[in-house]
Amino acid sequence: MSEIDPEGPEQDLEPDAESHAESDADPDTEADDELDVEPAGALSAIAEPVSSRGKKPAVKRRVVVMRHAKAEQVGSSDFTRELSARGVEDAEEAGRWLAAFGIEPDHALVSAAVRTSQTWESVAAGAGWSDDAVYDDALYDAGPETALDLMRETPDDARTLIVVGHNPTMAYLAQLLDDGDGDEEAANELASGYPTSALTVFDFEGEWSDLDEQCATVVAFHVGRG
């Protein structure tokens, strides 16, 4: 299902392998000196493994990785190329699909290029969401590791993040996040090509700062077509 994109090469093909895993575990190691006088119920509580106490439960989050919609082949610069009429329709359909899937992002990270900004605005219009977003110049020519670093800066209170960027980075990023335990058909589709308006939905547990390679589970893959 791959599609040849006439848009020309998009930059930064060299992902690094870098680990940013963090742990916030703070086990309670304090010993109880009075076990022989506690009732049975209390003994049971005291005997509970330390690892199950004093540790925050992992936060369930969702990530959407999307490539921009079809753009015009010419513009005053690559950065200022606008969506084609088809691109607008495809992005709006992708928004409708996401909304029907039950997704409503509370944080959007979008490349500041015109075609990605217009993609996000069309997705939001199709879904009926607010189009508030962080438009980031760095995402325009970011490689997958840089994109991952930007995603790690997502506010802690956000539960669903959508990232709208460029290929080949979005395709690489989706494959980088995949832990191999998700929907097999969707994972095969994302690996076979990432055309314009393609998006992958992932489930992820942890803090945004914990995002790393193979940390998220593929839930669905879709290509917006109006």
C-alpha cells in the first residue's frame, strides 16, 4: 500500500539508538520490629512484597504518529508548500476516522511547515476538535530520535498525544516505537509503507519522559482518503 510521494526527500534519515528509560520506583524498605504481636490481617499486609508498595501505577496513554497529507509539488520553498485539495479532504477523513475510533488528543505536536500545520487543522476540523497545537520548527527536519526527544517534553497531564510530521521520520518513528505485541495486521501495514495521511495509533504506559524504542503497542493503522 506504499505510495510514491512526489514531494522530494525529507530530511534526517539517521536514527541513533539512545536509552532514556527512567524509573520512579520508591519502595518502602522500613522493617517492622513487632511482627510477633500483630493480628493475622496485619501480618499479611506487612508480608506484602516491597515492590508492590510505594510505587505509582503506570499511567495509560495513547500516541498517534501521522504523516502530513498530500501537498502541492511547488511553493516558494519546501517549508511553505500547501496542501492540495485532495490533501485537505484526506486529512479531514483521517480526523473523522480518529474521532470514530474514540480518540481526542489533549496535546498536538506539529511541524511548523505549512503542509503539516494545514494537515493538523484539517484533521481537527474533520474530527470536531480544537486545533490548538504546539507548532515546532525542530520537527520539520528532525530525525526519529530528535522527534522522540520532542515527544518526551509532552506535559505530564496529557493522556493522548498526536504528532504530525514528515517522512521518512514519521515512518521510522512508528517502527521505532512498536514493541511487536500489538495488532499484527496494523503493524504489517505500517511497516509496508507510510503514504501521505498515514497514521498509527499506539497504547503506551508510563511517563512521557519514558518514551523509547519498542515501548508502545500498535492498536491501529489508517490512511486517510477523502
